[in-house]
Amino acid sequence: MARKTATITIEADGRDKGKTFHLTEMSAARSEEWAERALLALVRGGVDVPDDVMSLGLAGIAVLGLKALQGLPWDLAKPLLEEMFTCVRRMPNPSKPNVIRDLVEDDIEEVKTRLQLRWEILKLHIDFFTDEALLTQARKAVAASQGSSNTPTSIGESPQ
């Protein structure tokens, strides 16, 4: 079976409006490794990651949300954030969906576009995580460990 893909066209006003990007899911092994590195980086960065969230891999990242990764020290976050963009390619002409190319630095001109694409990459990798009971348990563990006022953006909620 082929890896999952998504085509994202930027709708928000700005320099990237109308640009189209093609996202491709990482392999299962690479996704698992990325999630483990991310969760361990969060722990090293001082984030309290409950054991029941730590064991969830990418789903645990979904529960903690991208805001947790954004709070990491740069030396821990940079390789993880950069690796996310290996999933993104540019579709210069949406009427020719088979023509895609690697990103170049100027393809994305707005920070909000980068954040939207990160969110879409995460969603592409965690759509398997539909067990609502497990999700609720993990959210409660995060909320209990961080206090309700600091609960990060989690699965099902787009970043602000």
C-alpha cells in the first residue's frame, strides 16, 4: 500500500496565498523514530511528559501538540522541525498534479504557512489515532501534569 499523501493549497491572505504543496507520509519506521526522538527531546527540554503519553509515539505528540515542540530549546527542536519538511514538496501548477518538486527556501514566504504545513504533516501521520478513550486518557494525563491553564493544542484543534 502506498504512503498517504495530502495536497494543501494555502487559503490565508499573504504571500503564500494560492500556493499548493504536496505532503507525503514518512515510512512507519521513520515516523516511529521521529516521534520517539521528539518525546525524548521534550523530556530533556524539561516538559513533563506523562508515561501514558510517552508510550503513544506520534499519537503522544498529537496529544501534547505542536506548541510543546515549539517550547523546546532550539538545539533540540531544530532537527525535528527540519525533518518534518522532508515530507513537503511544491506543486507549482495545481492543474498538473503529477508535477511536484523539492522545496526551495523561497517557496514558503510566511511563518503562518510553515505552521499550517507542520500541522498538516502531523495530521497526515496521526489519522490512525481514533481511539477516543485512549485519546481522552492521554489528554487527562497531560492536563493533570501541566495544569489546565497550560494544556497545549492537541489533536483535533488547529494551531492559533
